[in-house]
Amino acid sequence: MELTQIAFWTFSTLAVLSAIGTIFFRNLVYTVLSLISTLIMVSGLFFTMGAELVGALQLLIYAVAIVVFYVLVISTVPEFKGKAVDPKYMLLSIPVGFLIFLELAYVSIYGVWQSNTGIFSPEVIEKIGNAKAVGTMLFTKYLFPFEVASLILLVAMIGAIIIGRKEEKQEAQG
Amino acid sequence: MEELILTSIAIGIKSVIFIIGMFLLAAYLTWIERKFAGHVQQRPGPLHVGWHGLLQPIADALKVLTKEDIVPSGVDKVLFYLASLLAFVPAIMILAVVPFGQPVNLFGFEIKPYITDLNVGLILALAFGSISIYGVIFAGWASNSKYPMIGGLRKAAVLIGYEVALGFAMVGPIMQAGTFSLKGIVEAQQGLWFIIPNILGFVVILFAILAETGRTPFDVQEAEAELVSGYNTEYSAMKFGLFPLAEWYIATFVLSAIAVILFFGGWNGPHIFGPISPFVWFFLKLAMMFMFFLWVHWTLPRYRVDQITELAWKVMLPLSLLNILVVAIWIMIFG
């Protein structure tokens, strides 16, 4: 067994285990903790595949920056309330979850199918480095999706500011 | 297979040396801090154990290790134990990507004073530094008590603001060096240190490091005057000891190293100390940086929470963006 292979099996096993934990833990904070674990393991998988930049960004942006917001919200829930379980949403969430799973599976398989057609073979990436490869792709081939994504984020940000503002005004009046 | 085992053993030994070195160093950083704080406040600091209190850290370590370890009955036990490790382990993991000098030839062996030289070292250092914040937040939640909870939430709010500013402020040196590798950034500064066009970024990073490590103008997470002792109120013995060790000493030390690497040319300097001059220069600069943080810590009063977040979003973030613009213009003119 090679090192990358051992690392792959370790990371993927732990990722699947902690993903299961994310779904089945009844304590909200444990759920977040295993979500963090899942994200860290996925970033480890990126490292084993040689995508260091994506792995490091996954760690920095998802495992830290985004989940800190979740933790900030969830940890305000007191411990005894954090354990409550409500099964009435199960009926709706199972088919919707299955549909999302199908979509993700399609996208992943399609991505694997397409992955070897670009100009960035592993040898080229070794030579020019990860950051340059990602940057080149992002600002040439995927420029339009990139800009659309930033537009969506901008809309979300303005929306959040407007919602936040309204509450403040009401408080000032009352 | 054989090669794999050999590399694992080599990296393992190196990591153990780094970790033990860091532990000893952190112990003596507490002595330096107590001496420094003493003299700032016009008192001598530790004096009685050893020459000028030189054995004080060892006495302190023994005291902390042999104290009764109390776990309150209301806490979430798993998370309570996990939190102190979660604060400590990522802080020490930053050492994996921080280089302390160039490779040197000693007795025919090439000794590299760093564990790995990854191409994404800087991002990883930033990420590990931030993961250790979870220790503080979960410690606050697991304690199941009001003051630790408020402390943990404050820390999360502070982190969210300064993480963004810290990331943007690091973009300037990265743009000039053209690499994320910390070693590469030092090698790019052989002519002029990056502090020259990046002065705004440096100011932002000073604030961000103080905020990330919870040193005084930003120590709202433990604010003794309001929150008893903040997130670590319920902790005792070594579990309590790990928090300041991780945050105040290891994280501050390693982040000072990163600041020196980014802005003050790392180990670059005139070769006046013979073959060890890179180490001497690096540790001199590092000590200056660390002392600067101590100086700020023991001089200034604490900010309010709303002042901290306002400063992060309304001053630090625009400043770091302005820094990117300045550096871009600098690169356009001077190449």
C-alpha cells in the first residue's frame, strides 16, 4: 500500500462515519462537531488527490469561516433544548433528500467523466502549481459562472442587510 | 513500503522535536511574559524560584499538573474534555508549515528547520489557527454555565470579523511574492522587506493577531471584570492550563513568526553571525514581534464587544482592501 492509498481510505472512512454522525446525533452541538469533522476529512481527501489549494481553502472557508456561523447560532440553544427531536418533517425530508442525492450523484459522476479532458494534466499542474491552475480555469473558462455566483452572493448580502435594518428600526420606534 | 516507513519515522522524529521544543519554549514564554508584565507595572515579577525566577515555569508546570482536576457535574463531559484539546492541538499544528530558517549543512547532514514546505502553507497556517477557536467556543457551550457561554460566543463574533481582515491583509505579500509558500515569501524579500508597500496590511495584521489570540485590547472572551474568567471559568488543573498555553503563548508565538515572515524578511539579514546568522536574525525579529504584543497587552485597557466588531468591519476590512490596491499599484510601477 502506498501512503496516498492509506491516506485515502483513512480520510474517506472517517468522512463517511462523521457524515453519518452529522445526521444521527440528537445533540445539536455534536451534529456541528461531526460536520466540522466531515469537512476536515474531505479537505484531507483533496490533499491526497494533489489538489492542495482546494483542500486548504476547504479547510479555511468551510471548516472554519462558515461553520463558525453555525456554531454561533446553535450554541445559543441551551443544552436541554438541543436534544429535542421532531419526526413530523421526516415525511417531506426523505423524498427531497433523495432527489438532492440523485442530483449530486449525477453531477459527481459527470464531473469524473469530464475530468480528464482539460489541458491541466497532473504533470502540468505539478509544474505550474495549484494556484495558477485554479486561477487560470476560474478566470477563463468558468468566468461567467464565477461572476454569476458573485452576483448571487451580492444579492444575498443586500437582502441580509435590508432584513437586519428593518428590525433595528422597529426596535428604535418601540 | 520501506521508503514509506523511513519517511514516516523521519517526519515523526522531526515533529516530536518541534513539539517538545515548542512546549519548553512556551513554558519559558510564560516566564518572559511575567517578567515583562512585572516591569511594565513597576514590580520585579517572579524572583524566588531560581535566579530571577528562572525555574518558575517548571514549578508552575508541576503545580498545574498535580492539582485536583475538577469536572463540574452539569457539564457535557465529552465536549468538556475535547474542547481543551481542540484549542491546543491545531495551535501546535501550525508549526508543521512554519519555516524557522534555511536548510543548513551540519556534520554532513542537510538539516531543514521546517517540517514541510507546502505550496499552500500560508492558507493552512491561517486555517489551523482558526480551528483552534472552536476549542474556546465549545468550552463555553460544554461548561453549561452563563459566563463561559457568553465568553465563547464573544470569541466567535470576534473571530468572524478579524478572520476576513486577516485573510485580505495577507494578500499583499502573496501578490508580491507570487506564492503561498512561506519559504518562497521569505526568498522573495532578499532585496526589500515587504513592510514597505504593505504598511497598511501590517497594521491590520497586528490587530488581527491580537484579536485571534485574545490578547488584551481584545480579550472580551475572558474579561475578568465582567465574566469571572470567561470561557474557562469551569476548568481546572491542566485542562485550564492548556487554554492560555495554546492561545497566549503558542498561537501568539507562531503568528508572530508568520508576521515576521510576511513583512520583515524572515531570516534575511547580513551574515555577521557566521553559519547560524539566519536563525539569529529570525529569532531576534520574532522576539521583537512577540515583545510588541506583550507590550500592547500589558499597557492598554479592553475594548467593548461592539467596538471590536465595528473596528473589524468598518476600519480593518477597508484598510486591508486599500492595502491590496496600494500593493497592486506598487507592482505596476516597480514590477
